[in-house]
Amino acid sequence: MGEKSKSTGEAGETVAKKFLEKLGWNNLLEGYDIKCLHSAEHRINQSKRRTHGLDFFASYESPLINHRLDCIPVSMKYRKEYPKKNPTAEFKDFIIDISGAKECLKYNNIANLKKTKSIKQKKFSGVILWLAYNEDQETDIIERITDFRSTETFDNNYGTVYLVDNKRANFILGIFDFLKSGYSDYQHEFFYPKTSYQLNQDITTVRSSGEILPLQFINSSVIPIKLIKEQKSDSEEILVLFSITRFDRDHFTRFVGMSYSLTVGWGNKIIFCFPDYHKLTHEHSISEVLHSFEDQKYANKIEVRKFSFGDFRKLED
């Protein structure tokens, strides 16, 4: 049992590292124990806590909010299966653990390793990768977590913690598989929509795309990608919007409106990707939505494609 547990843990660490690096979260710190500064409040059962174990720690300058460093402790929970009953209880244990680590991390030296004049604030947020290797690729544990209430210590405030389950992890991996198989000759970047935080910022410092997936997108239902191909006379730029949800006419209509606002001034082509798209089933709905769109020049740029969810288990090796 001990050897099996060890091999499962090692496989989980390998999956987590490869997954996070695909997000552009490079130069990860792995396997750190940091001193607990609130040993009584963060106690384990009845014993005072001495340290917090960090599976991974990532930090990067936010591409969405200028002058901010995002500091992210990551906890990997690699299991054979999800709980059959009451996953909320187990999730509560996970979130209490990472939130305590996050609280003490603020005063640890590893949170101060990146120092640049451009950084004026730090934001600490946690990520829990809760993956079950014997479950379906699209198993959604998040929808089963209900009635979660904070009743513990830490000033009754866990802060921001993102949960990534099978469905969210394989959604993101499916994006990379799609781009690799069909657009390997293009440069791939995550597209960064403008935010309210950038209204008063120097426009020359605002990035529209880059190699880092912002933390705020890690469990999003829509992820935008910018494809770029440099050519002799000009460059070709394509916006690809990936949806975790299945095709729906109303959802597609909102997609078209969203993409229109995102591609003002650029975009040779717009591609929408759905996991269940089937031309014969959906082509009439798509044609009717595009026919009703006022800007027909823009509507003619739109294509709809199918993509498949990935499989995080392939990252074990």
C-alpha cells in the first residue's frame, strides 16, 4: 500500500508540473515546507502545526493588472476516484489546508524572490488540482460541491482559491492538442481581454496576449487563444474561442457578440470550438445566427470547429 501511495503521489506531481508549465507558469518551486506562523489557529486535529507543505509555488507579473505579482501556492490531490458521497467535506479540508499555507506564505522569503521596480502589490491566491485518474475525462466535481460555508478560523476568510477538476484540466489540455494538430505552424498565445483595471494605465504597457494563462482563467468556461503567423507582406492573426460547454444556439449568439468586441481592429479569422460540434446537426442554427448579424463582413470570418477534451493521464510519463 505504501509503495502504491508513493507511486500515485509521484505520478500526480509529474502531472501537476507538466500541466502548470503548459500554462506558462515556469520556474516552479517544488516541495517546499514553510514555517507556520499561526500554529494554534492552523492546528492539525489537536496538535499545533509547525510547517505547511507546498507542492508547488508559482509567481508571475499579472498580464491583466499592471504592477501586480500573482503569488500562487498549488496543491495537487491525485486520487483514483472522487468521493461517492459528500465531496464538499473533503474539499473543505483541502481549502482549509491551502488557505493556512497561503496566509503564512505572505511572510516567507520565497514570496519575495521576484523583485522588480514595476511590482507595486502582491496578490496571493491558491490553486487546488483535484484529479481522479480512474474517472471519466469530463467528470465535474465542482458541480457536486454544494452548501460550502466558512466556519473555521483564519478570520473566517479563506481568500481566493481556484479548484481545477478532471473536466477543467482536460478542457485546457484539449486546447493544446487542437492547436498542435491543426495550427503547429502558428504562434500560440493566450488572449487577454481588456479589464477595468487597465482604464487608467499607460496603453503601451498593456499586453493583449502572451504565453501565460492568467490564474483568473484557469477554471473558466471560455478560453481565448490568439494565433499569429508571420508572412512576408503581413501577419495573419486568428482568434480562437474554446468553450467547455456543448453547442447551444443562444450560447453561440453570445459568442459572436463577444468575439466582435474582442477583435476590434484585428483578426483575419474567428474560430469557435465546441466539444460536441457536428456540422449536420448544428449548421442551420449557425447559419441563421450569422445571417442575422448586422456586420456581414465580420460574420464571413467566422468558422465553427470541434475539439476534444485532453487526458491528463498522458502527462504521468
